[in-house]
Amino acid sequence: MLTGLYNRRYYAEELCRLDTQRNYPISLIMADINGLKLTNDTFGHTAGEAFSREKAAEEIKRFAGYQFDPEIAKVFVEKVLGEKW
């Protein structure tokens, strides 16, 4: 886990674990980053990790308030990505 973010398998396992009536509604945010493999292959995984974090922060900030609650976006950017909102 280079970026500190969880992978698809983790989310699949967690969704099965959390799939109970008292936990509804459940939300999941997933994204595909174009150019990540090229960045990893050309500049290495450290650069790929930085690229992933930068793109995740950009997308979360861009959609905050339009697609989901801005407070959730703030927590994600600050706690998960370790950046200032």
C-alpha cells in the first residue's frame, strides 16, 4: 500500500462486512487515474505515489459540494491525504 489508501480488495471485504441494515446508506468513492502506470514506469513508485495523492486531492476538491458533502471531502483530504483543505 504505497499511498496509504486502500485497494479494491479491501473495499470489497469491507462492504461485505458493513452490509447490514443499520449501516445504510453506504457510500463509496473510487477513481481511476490516467497516466499512473506511465508515471510509475518512468519515474518510479515514489513519484507514482505523489502523483496519486495529488490527483486524488485535485478531484476531491473539484467535486466537493457538487457530488458529495464538502465536510466529507475536507476530512478525506486532511486525514487520508495529509494535506491542508
